[in-house]
Amino acid sequence: MPPDAPTSSPNSAPQDAESSRTTSHFSLVRWVPWVLTAGFAALGLALTQLYFGARVELARLRDELTLTELEARTFRHQVEAGAILSAREQELARAAQTSAAARLAERDVRIAQLESQTTAQPDLSRLKIVALQSQLDHAPRAHAIVVWDSNRSEGVLHASRLPAISDDRDYQLWLIDAGEPKPVEGGVFHVSAESGNTQVIFRSAQTFSAGAVRFIVSRERRGGATTREGPVVLASE
């Protein structure tokens, strides 16, 4: 006789279904905290990203504002510099106009002087041209020309190839009248160290005999002497 088959109670099927529902509900309840945690984590991450994104955007906007302020300040400085430059240019223009006016006035004065000199030009027949020859063995080519106006007792000396001298010495021009025992001082001068040339305008308060004036140049102490002391370097006949 076969063993007895298991018998089931009529209430066993509903009990199993209830037990399965209980187990499923328990499992769902057990996962709810994890789901909520994950949701909050995702929300926190999203909020964090939004926060830092806002911070970055704010920093960018602040940088743009700073740059805009810098550009505005630079533009303002350029405008101010332009105004200063404009004022400076106006000042320079006024200075140039003043300088030009001064040069024109100076030119007019010079023209008047030249016209006066031209109208008062001495009679060329009264001018005397005198050559001075070197008296120096080491500078035989040194020489000078004097253009002398006896009526005015004034003249021009043009010297060439004279040796340069030290700062404590001067060349000195002397006028000699045949009727006077002492030479008359005509001024001191230096020459160019490179060329040995110079030009000197000289005058004398003394009246000289017409056609009787001789000229010499001596080397004297700085400032010249009241009577000739140094050696003669140039002399006329």
C-alpha cells in the first residue's frame, strides 16, 4: 500500500499568499531608506553643482565688471590725456607764434641795422688794407690781414694759421703810430685750436695819423697787458 500522500488544509493557500505579500512588503520597506538616500545624494550633488556653477558665474561676472571698469578708466584717462595733449599743443603753437614774431622783430631790427650800415658805409678810399707777416720760426705760414678805417679809428683783423696757445695766455693786437712812442692796445683774442683762425673787430679812442699806422700781434699773459711785454708773433711792414 503506497504511503499516504500529504494532505493540505483548505486554508493553506491563502496563508501562503499572505506570507508572500508580507515578505514583498518587508523587502520594499527595507529598500526605501536606500532609495531616499540615493535621491538625497543626487539632489545634493545637483545643488552642489548649481552652487559652484553660480560661484563660477559670479566670479566671471565680477571679472567682466572689473575689466569693464578698467576699460572705462583707461578711456577716461585717454580722454584726459587728449585734453592735456591738446592744451600742450595749443601752448606749443602759441610759443611757436611768439617765437616767430620775435624772430620777425629781430629780423626787422637787423635789416634796419644793415640798411643803416649801408647808408653810412665809409668811403672805400679811406680804408687801408695791411698785411701782417709771421715772426715765428715754428709757424712761418701764420699771417693776418687788417682792414683799417682811419676816420673811424676802427678795423677788422682776420688772422690765419696762428699756433694755439694755453689758457693762461692771449694774443694781443697793438696799433703803432709813427708819431707816438708807445703802441696802443687794440684788444686780446684767442684762435681756433683746429685752424688757428679768428676774426676780431677792434676800435681805438685814439686818433692816428693818416696812413701812418702799423700793426703788431704779441703773445701776452691772459687778459692782456697795458704795454707790450711778450714776443711779437705777427707784424706789418
